[in-house]
Amino acid sequence: MEVVKKAKEMKKIIGLVSALSSPGIGLVLIFLGLAALIVLFVFLPFMIFSDADSYKPQTAGQYAWMAPVQLDVDGTAYVWPVPTLDRVSSPFTLRDLFGTTRMHKGIDIANGAANTELQAVYAMAAGTVTLAGVASGYGQAIMIDHGNGLVTTYGHLSAQMNVAAGDVLSKGQLIGAIGQGIVGRSTGPHLHFQVELNGVPVDPLEYVFAPGTELPTLPRELGYQSLNIEVVLQFLEKRKSALADRSLLQMIDDAGRTKNVSPYLLIAITGQEQSFVPRNNNHASEIIRNPWNVFGCWCKGKGAQLSTGEAAQIAANTIIKLSQDLPAGRDPIQWLSAKDNPRGYYAADNGWWIGVSKYFKLLVAGSG
């Protein structure tokens, strides 16, 4: 019986080997083996040693439709947090730190201990303090919620702070000072300055400029031109537009003047985005508050909570940001929606810029 049992077991083994040696099974095994090697030598070290939740740098350019980049909602520049220091000692990028490669989620501002310790730190923009005290990794830190998903963090501070959690701040208000020596997880005195948009760290240098840096400018043809309200009213009336209203046009002109963006371009974009908002549209009264679809849509979320003036300013901010890095020979309106624009694009439709250009030329010529 024992001999028979062993013979049966041997027969099973021979059958299994024979099956595995067939071409189809062999290819499957080779594929599985290669997959295992890839996981073992490529992905496993990454999962163990990297800062997996933020390994890919994020930039505000990926949120072109929502970010009031480089200019605050009041039309003025955001405040550089340490006016006495203009040196970025560590940028927003992947870096090796304390033996691991991880994403540096902000920038470090420092210029040697003697010039850095106890330098005054100011709020980038108006907002509400959500933290002022001990924070893991930062030693002492201040966090400020500026609204619309924008939050700033100031780390490695002195324990002597000028604000407390719950305080409502104005832009540029003194909040504290850089700490002395090593504060928290650091290699020396510096300010860690971090900007988050809707919970995602973005490059602070897309929001603030070091002292002495010039603000971004638009191509001349897209810059501010005073809106001829009477002529534009006639233009919009012919199209039975709900935007044919002096108070709304004045808001658009005010936004353009504040941001140095042509109000004619802003109106042209409403033509492409919303066909100038026809009065017979059932939602016309809502759409005119955000005919630029900032924050993604006029119909929901933050996009539905704006006034026409607020939406116009955010649209102008987006135009300013997207106009940077314009290559020689490229049409400046085409560049606003170009897929190779490193700062993002206004609309995914490849023909968007053609419609905007047509309306822009008509409006400028008619008012000229």
C-alpha cells in the first residue's frame, strides 16, 4: 500500500511539472516573476523610504481656475513674511533630509544665524489664526486660514508670539519672530514658510515675492484699458445679454483697473464661457455673478458664492498668472489655454482662445 501511495504522489508531481512546462503556463510564470522583481526593487524601496503622501511636487499652476496667485483678492500683492530677509535657503522641492528623501512642503528663509534669529515675521494676508504654539516638527508655529482654501504656516518661531489662536488678522500684521538656535526639527534658525491651497502644499513663490522683486506684468495688449461702458452696453444689448447693466460693467472695469487687466478681455471670456449670459437663460441671475466659471463653475461651491466683482478679480488673477512665461511669437490669448503652459490653462477646449480672441477684437474695435 505504501508503494502504491508513493507511486500516486509521484504521478501527481510529474503531472504538475508537465503542466507547468506548457508554453502558456510558462509565460504566465515569467510575467509573475518579472512583476515580483519590479515590486521588490522599484516600488518597495519607494514605499518604505519616501514621503509617499507628497512625493510629487504640487504647484498652484495646477489649480489655475481657483488660485488668486501673486495678487490678493483686494488687488494688492501678498506680503513677504520676513521683510528683512530675501534669501531662500531651501526651495519647495524634493530633498534629502535626516536620512530620507521627502517633499519640502514650503520654503526656508534664512541668511545665517546672526542675521536670521529673532527677525520679525508678518502675515501674508488677512485671516484667522488657527494655531499659535507647539507643532510637531516645527517646534513653535503659527497657522493662518485666509479663506477660499488658502492656509499659511510659519514654522520654527520664537515661543514669544504676538498672536493667539482665534485672532483675526489684517494683511501684513506682525505675528511673531524667527526662533533662536534649533527650534523643532531643523538644522539652524530659519523661517519655514508653507502655503496650502485646499489642503495641498503649493509653491509659496507663486504667491509671494522677495523684497525688491517686481510684480508680474501682462503683455501690453492685455493690459488695462478704460471700459467704454456705453458702447459695451450697446454691444451686449444686441446680444440680449444679462450683463448689459451699468453696475455690472462698472464692477468688471474696477476689477480690470485694480489688476491691470483689460476689462474687454474679461468680457470677451464671458462670451466664450457663457455666450454673454443670455437673459432668457433660466439661471441668468446666478450666472452673471460668475460668468468666468472661476472655482470651476458658477453653479456650485465657492463659484456660486461670489459677486460679479469678486469673480472678475479672480478671473483677472488667473489671466495674470497664466500670462507669465509667454514664449516669443506665441499669441498671448492662445497662451492662456495652451497645454504646454507650465502654470496651467484656463480652459481645456482647444478652440477656447479663438472665440475669446474674436470677441476681444470686436469689443476693442467697437470701443476704439
